[in-house]
Amino acid sequence: MKKRRLSTIRDKLPAALALAGLVLVWELVCLTGLVPGYMLPSPVKVVRAFVGDFGLLMENSAVTLQEAFLGLVIGVGTGFVFAVLMDAFPVVRKMFYPLLVITQTIPTVAIAPLLVLWFGYEITPKVVLIVLTTFFPLTVGLTDGFAQADADAINLLRSMGAGKLQIFRYIKLPSALPQFFSGLRIAAAYSVVGAVISEWLGGFSGLGVYMTRVRSAYAFDKMFAVIILISVISLLLMALIGLVERAMTPYRRARE
């Protein structure tokens, strides 16, 4: 256990040092006046803004997280069903896989105003946008994972009389879990970003609405504070998914 902790510290230390160095350079740039304070607030001012508006930031974070959670859950469910259908029926994959790729060429910002126009300013357009954003990485990850299942193991189960459902449960699904969780980490980050973008274009609360208000007031220290908060939330969600992955794939830890 100690060796594993030391190994983890050694792996994370370079990134932590790089981040600390970046913050130090940022502070020095602000102290020396190379960039005007109204354009780039110092880290100290950003921390003060975060502490000063902590209650308001947490209140808006709860709204954004609710939207992100709902959209992510629906996106996961829809993506899973669609990936299973494309794996079970090759004609479905041939028909819809290219369309999935094409949808990723459409900017999210271009879709958001249409969703607000169609569904109003409540939570519905935000959840729909998050579903559209998270659907692709989950579906593609699962579809590729199913396709990469061990053919020899599948043939062995077939020779023992296993049906399609048993092959899916014991071979295809476990082999697709690493790709699924990789897509889920990406989708989790996308869900928060998608919620914020949708809130920019219409809404009454949430981190996106907060950003719009502080930008209009030229409070760039608060703007930086909310940007950092969004990054931290995304990283925490990805870390949580990593813990769930470790719990659901103990055989991978055994190999390591």
C-alpha cells in the first residue's frame, strides 16, 4: 500500500509543480503590471472573489449540477441502448454511425438558441443539449468496445451452447467497460460545459447565468473564479467516475 501511494505521489507531483509554477507566473505578471489588472486579475483577487461570492456560487452550482446530472443520466441510457442496437444489428450501425459522426461537426453554440426557441427558458432545453453533447462519446466508446470483444472467447461460449444474451453479459459487456468509462469521463466534463453554455443563452440561475451577469459588470475576478470552479467540478466528476470504474472492474486492478 505504501509503495502504491508513493508511486501515485511521484506520478502526480510533476503536474502539481507545473500548476504551482503557472500560478506563480500568473501572480508575478500581475504584480509587475505587465498586464493591466482589469484584464487579468491576480490569483489573490480571484480567491477573494471566490470567497466573497461563495454562497452564490454554490447556489448556482447546484442548479448547473442538477442539469448536468439529468442530461448525463439520459445520455448514458440512450447511448447504451443505441450502442447495443448497433452491435446487435449491423445494418443499424451502417445506417446511423456516419450520422453520429456528422452530428459532431455541428457547433453546440449553434444548437442552443434553437433549443431555447423550441423549449423555452426552463430546464428542458438545457437537458436536451447535454444529452446531445454526451450521447456521442458514450455511444462510440461502447460500440467500439463491443466490436473489440475476444472472438475466441465468444466462439468458446457458442460451442458450449451459450446464447446471444449470455455472450453479451459475460464477454462483450465486460470487454467494453474500459471504453465505456473513458467515454463517460469525457461525457461528464461535456455535461457541465454543455449546461453552462445553455445557461448563457437563456435561464434564471446556474453558473452560466452567473458568468453572464459578472461579465456584464466587468467583474473579471469573479469571472475567473467561476471558470476555475467549473474546471474543479469537471475534474471531481471525472475522479468520481474513475473510482466507480475501479470498483466495477476489479480484474483490471489484479492485472496491474
